[in-house]
Amino acid sequence: MARDIPFGISPYIFQEILQGARNEKEYRQLRDYLSTQTIYFLPEEKATYEKAARLYFDLRRKGITPRSTIDILIALTAMEYRLLLLHNDRDFDLMAEQVDALQILKMI
């Protein structure tokens, strides 16, 4: 990644990566690395979850049902902080087709 492009993760990505570790050593290595990254938190307030619910509701009305509530929170984090979402998940492609504020870059 270019050094002038901000990079960080959401707490949801932090959790998803750690829970995918194959063994204790990998878990510790991932935890140690991820702990050095900027973490973008959504505010823990009702309005945040209403925005997430609204995003899911609007997408579903457009015929897109994301497979994971966590993906909605990840997308909302990217939108709230105006971040480019680097991903490898078709749900984000489908969301971005319907939501202009969600900027994505698919990993190859």
C-alpha cells in the first residue's frame, strides 16, 4: 500500500481475522500485528445502529440481502470515515453498486 494512503481496520475486521487463526501461534502473530494498526470505531450509540439497520433495510428493498450484519457495520465504518474499503467479498461489490458513499477496492 502507498504510504500516503491511510490504512486501518474496524474492530469487526480485527475480530474476523483473529477468529480465523489456524493455531495459537498464528493467533498471537495476527493479534500482535493488528494491534499496531489504526482501528476505526463507530460510536456506540443508538443512532449508529439505526444507520446500520437503515442501510440493511434499503439494500434489501433493492433486492440485495447481505449475508452478514458484520458486513453492514464494516461498510458503515468505511462510509462514516470516508475510507476506501479494501475487500474480497462479493457482498461489498453488490452494496457499492447501490450506495454511492461506499467506496471499494477489490483485492485480486
